[in-house]
Amino acid sequence: MNPDFSASVQSRLADLIAFRHDLHAHPETSFEETRTSSKVLERLRDIPGLDIRDGLAGGTGICATMNAEKSGPCVLLRADMDALPIEELSDLPYKSEHPGKMHACGHDGHTTALLGAAYALSDHADALAGPVKFCFQPAEEQGCGGQRMIDDGVLENPHVDAAFALHGWPDLEVGHIISVPGAILAATSPFEIEFKGKGGHAAYPHKGTDVLLAVAQLITNAQAIRTRFIDPIKPIVISFTQVNGGFTHNVLPESCHVKGTIRALDSQAHAAAKQQLSHFVQATAANFSIQADLRFIEDYPVLINDADCAALVAEVATETLGAENVVTQANPGMGGEDFAFYAQHVPAAMYRLGLRPKGTLEYPNLHNPHFNFNDDAIATGAIMQSTIAHRFQQKRAS
């Protein structure tokens, strides 16, 4: 008989919602999740039988293991905790109290759902065939927090046999799940370029060098990387998102700073695009007799869902929510996710959790200043995480 995780979650739902509202009101960006981490720790220490490691990934990461002494299959459930450097524009009673910071990607909801799963699995710890690790990770948005957690050993002692995570999805109605195998989110490489030349009077451009014209040509020409240097059936995006240069109307600036991102669903295409961008930058600099420095900030790999893990999520969702509410075929997205680091080491799956309120056609999207994780999705997320861990162990142990 399967444990009644739903009853465990529902009995604590009001408290879980209040917990999320508190996290939402006090957002902390990557590697600054000190208060968030302490609030999670307070709750975990009230759950009996957890072996808790904190101070991970530079200080704020937590990995709590249930049934650490059991020798059966080990499952890791992961949530991210960091917020974004975005000014919240909502009128929520629990809106961000930290100017310029908000939970615009729903990590407050991810954290709360995982905490709910920890409570529910604790109520039925005897029914588990092996250990469950609850991984509360910092710095998903930037800083490769997932890799830092792995470096600190969250996949070992005991060794993790599979990892699962959810992500709130505003385009999907609440009570629905998307779980698909294969590449679901892109490899990402943010980049910065510094062009340096010889400034001068705008009336006499031949006596200086025009870094702004060089940047303009690079932005235009770099789109040929996608159309002429990459296999056209492999999705890739090259976006220039910030250009800073100059300070008045009649002066050619000496420098210009550019930011952007490369995203691809194929690792080889991703690497080729990076190589070609480097070539284009240096060729452009040579054409204009200026200097150029290209720097890639950090690489996130393609997130590839293990087929068996994705199928298990769909199976659990079908039993929990009904087959009509489960999507098993969907296009991947060009967003990035550092859960991809876990999936490079162990079989893993991330699934999309519906957030759009029933009866509505639109909902503020991720990274939008009006976004808010839907409280109605917390119970579904917590029940799904609990049941997935239990079901995986059942199947692996049988």
C-alpha cells in the first residue's frame, strides 16, 4: 500500500504557504541566501531522523538525508533557494522587502514544496526502502551552485541513484505536469566583450577609431553564426543584451562594453558557437584596428532528462493528477538550469509544475517583475516529490 502523502501535506499546507510568503518577502540573491538557509534549517531540525549537512556550496547550501543508515536505493530531491536582482512591481501583501531583489523565478515555491515533501516522507519514513536526500541549493541563477553542491559531496555518502527536481511553469495550468525525456533546457554561456580603441571628436572620425560602429557590425554579423556555421536543425540562440559606450553626442568613446548570451540544445553546437563568436570578435577588432577582449562568464550544460526517470515522473503524475493533466511530449526551452550538473552524474529528471490559475489564459512569466509562485501548486509539488522518491525506491528495490 502506498503511503498517504497527500494527507501529510494537506495537514501542513497553511503553514507551508505562510513559509513561502515569508521567503518571498525576504529574497536573497545567489550565494547570499543566509536568512533563507537559516529558515530552512530551523524547519529541518524539527524533523526527526535527518542527518543534516549545512554550510555547503560556499556557505548557504543544505543537504539533509533521511534514512541515512539504510542500504537501499538513494534518491536526491533538489530545490533552489536564490532570488533575482529584479525590482518587484506587484502589490502583494508579502511583496519583497529588499529593493532590487525578488523571487521572480519561483525558487521560494520550489524550496517550500521540498520542505513539504520532507515533512510528508518523515511521516512515512518506515515505508522507504532507502535514503532520501533533500538538497536545498544556492546560486542557481548564477554561480553554478549545483556544481558547487556536487563538489561538496551531495551525490555521495550514500551514493545517489537518481535525482529529481521540479520547476514552476506559468504557461501550464495548475494541477498539470510536463515530464519529457531528453534535452529539455539549453546549455548557456553568458559573455562580456570589451572593445578598446582611440577616442576622439565625432567630427573627425578618421583621427580615432569607432568602437561603436565595430560593436554594431559585430551584433549584426554574429547572427550568421546561427545561420551559416551551425547545423540548422540544432536550436541555438545568440543574443546581445547590453551595450554600454559613450557619454555625449560629439565624442567617439575609447571603449564599449557588451553583454550577451549563447544558448543551445546540443553541446557540440554550443561549443562551435562559442568558438565562432570568438573568431568574429577578433576579426571585427582587426577590421577596425581596435582591441577586443571576450570573456565567457560561466557555462551551464544542456539539461538532459533520463528517459526512465522522466517516465517515472509521468507515471506518478498520472496516478496523482489524472492522465488528462499530464503532458509527456513537449518542446524543450532555451532557458538554462543548473540542475543539469546533477544530470551529468546520475540519472535525473526535472519536470514542469503548472502555476497558471484555473480559468485564466495568462500568468506573469518567469523573471517578470509581477511574477508570483501560485500557492495552489505547493501541495501538488510536495506530493509529487514525496511520491516520486517512494516510487523510485519501490521499483529499484523490487
